Amino acid sequence: MARYSGWWRALEVAALLAWGAGCKSLEVENPNAPERERAFSDPATIVASAGGTMKTWVNTRFSALDARKLTADPDANSGPPMALSAMADSYTASWNNWQMRYYSSYGVECPDRCAWVNSTSTPLGQQVEPFWYGAYSMISSANDALFAMRLAADPPGLGTDKARTETIAQMAQAMGHAWVALNYDKGFIVTEDLDTAEELASLNLTPRQAIRDEAIKMFDKAHQLAKAASFQTVSTWFGVINGPVYTNLQLGKVIRTMQAELLAHYPRNAEENAQVTWSQVANYASQGISSNTDGAPFDFTAYQDDVYYSTTAAFSSMYHYWGNDITTVRVDTRVARLLSTTQADPWPGGAGNPQPADAAGNPIGGVYGVDLRLGDGCFGDEDDYFDMGGCASTDQSGTDFLWSPVAIFRPERGQFHQSNIAHIRFRCLAEGHFDCPTGQAPIPIYLEAFNDLLWAEALIRTNTNLGLAAQLINKSRVGRGGLPPMTGAHSQQQLFAALLYEQDVELIATAQTQFYNRRRFTRSTGQPEGPYVWNTLWRDTPRQMPIPAKDIQLLRAEIRPDIYTFGGRNNPSGAVAPRDPTRRFGKPRPN
């Protein structure tokens, strides 16, 4: 039972009180107080409220399931993860499920890229909603638990459950605010001590930077709690079945990785990226999940029990389900070109890009040579696997990618979507593969490599311990890719190029990461871009989301902005408004 009925009662209360602001008195009795106290008297309710935040976060981040709908229909939930990946030229598809085609096609619906449609009258407007509702649903549940433990008149006796429940709730409060700061231009800071109608009505819109800074403080509180007591999480907190269990020290390491992510991925362009305190990113990452601090390194995962969401079960990652479906989604030719010189970018038309192997079947490499994650491009227990025309696996086949001669998209929707390379590393999260047909498997929330590459980037940008930066890059570059090792003798520029390659190839399945990386490596002031193989946001691409139109309409008049958006020809920087007519842009990638 939540104090804020539904996802965000605070906004509704604020709007109602603003409507009556002309009255002489704003004294409002809170009729829900007795019920709230009764709800908080049940320890099981508090534990469930805190633990449920993790399911909300996983499903928001990887499926963007709308907390108000809870259906399995991709068009009904229309979340942004797949669209954001396509906007970053990472995964690609011309289907309009999840609005992928609309938001990633250049020169079709819009002259280059379209702005976010911020409207309640079209499904296109649903793209900016799920992250917002998911974040505040998570914050509300976390605050319920924290209020019960810290501020209720008669706090429930949680016994041995208290330490882990308070830690996970504090962690969730931070994660929700971090998610707003990463994705929106502004929002609300809501903590457990906001309770009365008057307090809720006093909420003000806060710029994203302030939300980011407050989230860092919230994470610090969670880290202190995680270090203060010894406990293990409940298995159902990270999967209804087969959910992994984490110790308090492991949660502490996850928190540090999340703090490094928030600082590093927050910038909307290269100018903001230069303002990041990279020494602090290095400090956080050095205590993160890939470090030896407080125990061995580990991947932070949840467990997908069903490929479609249900209200009774399902930790679900539609991002991995679609991204590893070779009949539905492909790897953008920008990334394919990095893996093998056989893959032309843009797509050449005709017969498409050939197999990344010579006549004798020897793999043909890309910018760094043969990457074992692609190899000769063959995959499967037979030729023509999934009717995609490819070749059965050989001893030179890759672990993460395959080649198919079949171009699966409709050419009239733009040949720039076509690609002959698909991603299969996490195929077990999709259905029907010969070696794992069910779709039940661990969801990789943060791989060790995610933290390694944040750490390495911070060391490179601060010109600190380049030898360690090289070692961190080599863990995936050499360990999984079999590519020539980097060393501390390489220049910062060379190390940075190798870092970017690993971010594109190793982290392609870490939802939103490609978009966050690409937007901050791309300038917004009209200066010339670097080679588009590294700087990838197509011009006019929005770099953040506006407050959803429905909730703008709920805000009280004195703080209500007009319904607004980002990106498109009227806001070509994708991050600020209004459009500056003096801006100039480099020539776009040909199609």
C-alpha cells in the first residue's frame, strides 16, 4: 500500500492545491494518515515494497514496461530502450514496434531525425513516458518502506530483515532519481519525509544537475548502510525464480558502479562531458563490481523467467529478447564495419555485405583485426539457421555475432537499416534457439566490462595510470575478442579509440549505454565532428526527454511549462531550446 496512490500522487495533490490557491487557507487534513499507519504496521508489506523496486527498475530499464499498463504488447508499452539503441546506430530495425523506425530513420518522417513527440494523442508520445513513470513508481515504493522504518509513529519490527530492506530501499530511492537525471531535463526530488498534502504541494521542478547531485548523496547513504551490516538479499528481489542472491558488500559495489555510471553518462554533449569530474568516476569505479574491493568481481544480473511481462511474474528484458532475435533486429552497419572490413557502411544494396571470411573460410577482421566475437560469422547447428541463409558453426565462429546473407527489412523504409550482422551473445533471453529454447536466463544488468570501461575511460581522461587503463580494456578486448593488447605505452588517443571500440562491441546489449555514450561524444555547438565511425548521433537526434505531456498538464499553473520537446529541426542540438539559427552542422553520413 503506497502513500502516493498509484505512481505519483504527489503531482496530483500539487495540481489540486494550486487550483485552490486563491483561497485564504490551505489547511488540508490528510484523510489517508490512519490507513497509512495501518499499512506500515505489517513487516511483510514493507519488505515487499522495498524488494519490488528492483523488479520495477529491471523492467523499466530493459523493457520500459509502462507501470500503468502492464501488458505484453510492444505497441501498448512502446518503451524507448530499442529506439534509443537504434538512435545511437547500435542495434537497428525498420519495424515500428517500440517506435524504432520513426525515431531512427533519417530523411524519412523528418529531414534528419525526429524530435520526441510529446503528446497524449498519438502512440509516438508514449516513448517519453515509461522511464518517467517507472522511476517515480520506484521512488514511491522505496519511500514507503523508508518512511515506515524511519518516520512512522509505530515502526514495524523487521528484525533481521531491517538492514537489507532499508539498504535496498535507500538504493532504490537513489536509482529512481538517477534515472530521471540521466533521461530528463528536469524532475522532482521526492524523499520519505514528504508526507502531508502541503509538503507534496510544495514540490518544485528541479533541474537535472541538482537531481543528479542529490542521487549521488542518496547512493552514499545506501553505500553506508550496505557496509554497516552483514546480510544477503532475498532471491525473489532479482527474479521470481532462480533470482541471484547478493551480499551486502556486493550491493555496495553495485552502488559504486551506479555512481560511476551516473557521473559518466549524464552529459548530453561533448561540452558537458568535459565538465565531468573524471577523477571521481575513477574513484567510484575502482570500488565497483569489477574491482577486488570487498570481494571478487562479478556480473550484476537478474533472472528472466518469462519473455513477456505478466502482472504475477516476469522479470523481463524485451531489449535482449529483440536485440538477440536475428529475424527481427540487426547490428547497425556502423558497428559491423568496426568488426570486419567486409561490412560496408552504409549498406551497399544489392547482395548486401558478404560473409566476414575469405574463400577458404578464414575470418576477415575489422579496424583491429579478427575479433573472436564475430569470427567467420557462422552460427547454429545447421546451415540456413532460422531460415536466415547463414552457415553452421565452425571452429572459427564467433561468440557474440553472426552473419546472414538475408536482408530482413523492407527497403522502402530505408536501406540504411539493412545489415547482415546480428547479435547472439544473449540469445538465451530470446526464444527458440537450439541450445537454449525457453527464454529463461540471466539478464545482464551490469557486466564486469561495464565497470572496467568506465574505470578505464576515467583513467585515460585524467591521464592517470594508463597502464591500468590498458589492462582494463584488455580484459574484454583480448580476453574475449582475441585482439592485440593495449599497453601503457600507447597514447591517450590510441587507448581512447580502443575504449570506444569495446564500448560499441562488448556493451552493445547494455540498454541505453550506447545512447548515453554517443550523445556525450557528439558535439552540439556546430563544430566539426570526428569520424562518424566514433561520433554517431545523427544530427537533430534528441539527447534527452521532456516531462511527459500528461504530467505537464497536471502541474500547478505557476510552475507549469508549455508542452515542449527535444530534437528535430526546431531544436537541432537535441538538448536545449529554442533553436539557435546560427548553428551549423557537418555533412551527415550518406545513405
